[in-house]
Amino acid sequence: MANDRDERLTEQIVASRHVSSPVETTLQTDGKVLARVTDGIYRQPASAIRELISNAYDADATRVVISTDRPRFSRIVVEDNGHGMSPAAVTHLIHHIGGSAKRSEIGVDLGVANSSNPSFSPGGRRLIGKIGIGLFSVSQLTQSFRIVTKEAGDKWRTVASVRLKQYSDFTSVGDDQYEAGRVSIWQEPAEDHKTHGTTIMLNNIRPKTKQALQSLDKWLRSDKTGFFKDLFHTGRQLYGSEGEESNLLASFEELPWQAGMAPDEAFRQFVDTVWDQAANSNGNPKLDGLFDYYLQMAWQLGLAGPFRYVDVSPFDLRAGDVEAFELPGVGPGRAKPLPLTEDKTIRDLIDWDPGDSIDTEFRVFFDELELLRPLRFRNLPYTTNAIKKPLIFVGHLREEFPGVDPADSGGPLEFSAYLLWNAKIAPVEHSGVLIRVHGASGTLFDPTFLRFQIAEITRLRQISCEVFVSEGFESALNIDRESFNYSHPHVVRLTSWIHTALTRAINQQKLIGSNLRKQAREEAQGSEARELEKIASEAWVRRFGDDADKPTVELVDADARTNRSQHDADLIFSRSRTLGDQSISRSAIAKSNERKIKAIIQTLVAYGVFDELDDDEQEALVESISAIVRMQG
């Protein structure tokens, strides 16, 4: 229930309709929250926007529009069509920062929680916000902002102009309460009584934050080194000596999507850009090497929220997409193959809820993008690995912690997970484990897999894992929601399961690879072919260890080479250019020379000879080597 101070402020806000001056009050928090909060708790501007998206989701919004004023970034506006806040809810917000009304009877009274279960929103969504310090996150962007909010049917909207203090400047106001800033509040008539929602206008963006959003450090380097020539970016505006907007000299950008595209299609093209890099280069692409900060922020926001995947959920994959296995929940056992077909998905073959469902009506528009989860599982590019099809391992666990007091265990824990193995993970930052709680995450992928100790560096770089927590784990989140308490029983149990799942997945991948290599060896015919196979294989083993898979080589017609997707080989060269006058010969000598040249190519690739050569240079090198081989023949 509201205290006398809250009730008085609520009455003053309502009374402001009839006076010309706003109500002046203070933002307040208690000592417990202050003790857990330090300057810079949210380390990136993306974190603040993520928290505002979470608040909109918990308010049952179906549409959120974020406008960043790029590339200037002088102003950011976040507008949602959620249920809005009453004057009483606004009062509670500013008098109890860090004392969230969600998940409580107070939240039910204020209309921000479900009357049947306060852990859900009024509209029935499982709440993803928790700590109640969203206003603190905004201070990462600006010290002053305005909130405009209105409930459906209300003839008035409430406006709050907020001026935050630095955390180090909080002052005690008695009774373990601290002043965190000043607020001016008033109500004004609403033209449309049916509308509802909240708009947060962030003005006077901090200079340091603006520089981060503009990737100013990279631009300064690019002025000297041309750093941005291969980087996608949101643009830069150059002004004359006066620095005034009226003296604009140039404005340019290089975005990874086409202008005018539908917002969801633009985001898909954004993701395709990364996979195109993975398909057309020797290495794995990194977000920092492809995008400026703004584009990286859009990617991270898509990764964090309760959004749709750019394509399909991993649990909706079919036989043509992956080879699938189910992991045991508890106890010993091996990964069990799932008999996928074109009609049967992973979801169809498991008897537990994967927990990946989200409210598909919730859509967030970030400038011209619609935020989606930037994860692809189908039509991944060919690689040099013997295993051509991705492997996916899925599993589920419910832990009741029997015999342990819920106050000590944190209560029951339930989650599902998938581990995707692919020879190439794109971008590199998606190698690791990402934990979602009720569909949302405050973290990025953890490349250590929760401190997995087994030395499988190469294979760990080929695994991407998501965990979907449907019950528990919330008490294990630190205040910033971007890290965990590793000693919490829920983290300990989830970590144990993940590490066991990794071991099983890696062992299964080794077994499949070994069988494929054995099959390939058995299919090699002739003593010369076997000897060449041995020579090239030994080169790869010397370079990369016993589990190394050398690439396959194919010589094709020049026209066919232009469309590499038509061929299963890892390395493709022009037959006529490589073999010269022997390109159409079927003689024993010509066949022998072709096998030798392929083995030489495999050996050169093992030692990285081709790494710094473009396609034409590679062809020229092979052509010269082939001429020598044919002369010897």
C-alpha cells in the first residue's frame, strides 16, 4: 500500500492540472540499493536501451519505437504502447528507485503486475525486469530526460522532467533514504483518450556517450589509416569551421542493408552480411571488425530481447538442416540420435517444452530496423571440415534441490538448452553460451562456457549454446543483469549440466568425424592414391593434430567455378588452367598428375601458403606447380 508521502505527491500531481506550476520533488532510493550501485554499473549505452525495452515489455507493449537521431546522437526517444503509468505509479517510481513494484501486491495495486500472479504483467507476460533501477541505467546516456505516460481512458497524461545526480553525489535525507535527483511533474490534457503508453525522451546526451555512439575513436583512426574503408558504419557528418549544422559539408554512411527495405528484412540482410563474410573468407568474422558501435549495439539488442529469430528457432530444424541428438537430463548416458525428417522437427520429437516461446506480438523498431535474434541455423556455408552438416544437441533439466531449504537453494530450477556444433561460427562472438531468463538476456555469449576447464579450444570455438531458463535463476543475477553470482546453487547446477553436455557433444562430434575419415580412407583406391592421401593427411596432422580434417579439392570447368555452391568440394580450381593440355585427357598419366596436384594443394593449404593470396594468385601458383609436375610426368 502507498504511504502518506506517496499519497500526498499523487494528490499534488492530479491537482497540477489546474495550476500553471509543476510539482517539485526528489528522486529517492534506500541505502540497500545505494550500497549495490556504483558509478558505471551499466558499462555500455546499449545496456540502458536494453533496460528500457525490458520495461516496455513488462508494460505489455506490442510496439516499441527507438529513434536515435543518428549519426548526431544528440537525442534518443523510446516510445511504447504499453499500459502506461498512473500518477500513483509515477509517484512510486520516483520515490522508490530500486524498490520495484513488480512481483508484489503493491504492483497489483498500481496496475503494473497481474492480480492473479504478481510475477506476470497485467496482460499475462512473464516479467523480465526485476531490479527496478531502470532510471539508473538512463544515467549512462544522460543526466536529464523527460517521461510522458498515460493510461487508456485517461483524459490526462503525466509528464515528469528528471534531473539525475551522479551516484557519488547522492545525499542522505534520513530514514536510510537518499536523494538521487530532482523531478518536476505535471499533468496536461490528452487529445486522444484511448491512447496509452510511455515515451522517454533523452536529451543532452553525454558527450562521452555521444562519442561512443558515433564511434569517434575509429573515425579518428580512419582519418590517418583508412580504417573504415572495409567497415560498415552508420555515417558521419562533417561541418565547416564553425561546426554549425547550417554549415554541413558532407554526410555519408555505409549500412549493411539496402535503403527502403522492410524493417525485418533489413535486419535479416544485416545478419546475412556476417555470414557472407564467413563464406567468402578464410577466417571467422568479428563484429568489431565489421561494424561501428551503433551497428554492434543493434546486434546486441537483438540478441538480448525476447524477439523472434531471423529465420527459425533451433527447435524447429529438420532433417535437411542438421543432424540432431538429445542429451540426458541427469545421470550417465550418451547423446541419443533424433530421427529428424522433412516433416518432423526437433520440437516434434522431444517430450519436454524447450522454453523458447516468446510473445510474437512484441516488436521493437530501432530506427529502420526491426530487432530480431541474429542467430542462423540453416543454409550455413560449406567448410573444410569432414562433417558438412551442423550437429545440434538438445536437452532439458528440472532440479528441485530435494532436502535443501528453498532459502538456500533459491527454489526449483528448470531450463532447456541446445548446443550447435558447426565448423564455422559467425560471428566469432557467438561462440560460447548465452543464458536467457524468461526469453531475455543481459549478457553476451560467454566464450569460456562458464569456465569449462577441458582443453578443447578448437572445438569450443565451433560451438554456440543458448540456455532457456523457465523457472529460477533470477536470484543468481547480479544487479546489472549482465553477470551472475557463480556460487549461487542455480548457477552451480546449470554450469555442471552445461559442462557435461559439452563433453558429450564433443565426444559425439569426434566419433562422427572419425567415422567419416575412415569411410573416406576406405573409398580411396589404388596405391598411389593411398600414398598421396597419407602424405597430405600427415601434413595436416603435423600442423593441427590427430583430429585434423584436410580439405577436399576439385578441378572444374571455368564456367562451373563461378558458382561454387554447386560443388561439394572445399577447394575449387579451374581444370583447364591447372592441367593445361591434359585437362581433357583420361590417360593414366593425366589422372596421376591430377591426384598429385590435388595432394600438393592440400599440403600447401595446411601450411597456410594460400592465406595471403587472392583467387587469381592461388590459380597462378597452382598452374606453375602443375606445369612442373606434368614435366616430370
